[in-house]
Amino acid sequence: MATEAYAAEGNGDKIQSDVLIKARESCYKARDAFYSCIENKCDKKPTEIATVGLLYPKECQQSRNQFVKQCRSSWVKHFDRQYCQNKKAQQRLLDDKGSRRGPLSLPKPYTLKPTP
């Protein structure tokens, strides 16, 4: 409804898309700053809890607050989930060290013996 009234005034979608693009870019910058802080301070003990169980050090609290302020809450949860999944995948690849190499052991096919 509000967008229809706004478009009826003759302003069009250009202003809205510009605002959305700027908001999205500021969200991405805040996100990147927060996750780079986590990566840079990875030697510190994580003491703060974010959404979806993400732990981060106290030194990243300011960038976390900026990230939460700049982005929608659904985006913050999405980015936190995505970061956790990527870290788990990286950890699996690093921890694997060839333990899963070789053919998979599949069950033997069932064969019926003919009855005489």
C-alpha cells in the first residue's frame, strides 16, 4: 500500500532502490568488519554469544553491535548460520587428513540359492 502511494506521487522506484542498495552495502560492510574481527581475534577466548550459538571474543562486541544495528535481524541470523556452517566445513576438511579415503564399503547384494 505505501509503495503504491509512493509510486503514484511520481517518485518511482529509483529512490527506493537507491536507499535499499545503500542499506544493503552498509550491512555488508558491518558484517565483513565483524567476521574479520572474529578471524583476527581467533586466539582470544570467545566469551560472547550471538544468534545460532555463534561465539565471539569480547573485543568484537563493538563491531557486533554495529552489525546488528545495520542489518535486519533475519539477515543477522542468516549470516551467523552461514558463517558457522562454513567454519564447520573448513574444520572438517582440515581434520579429515585422509581418514575417508578409499572405496565405500557397500553391503553385499542379496542372492537367492535355488532350491533343488
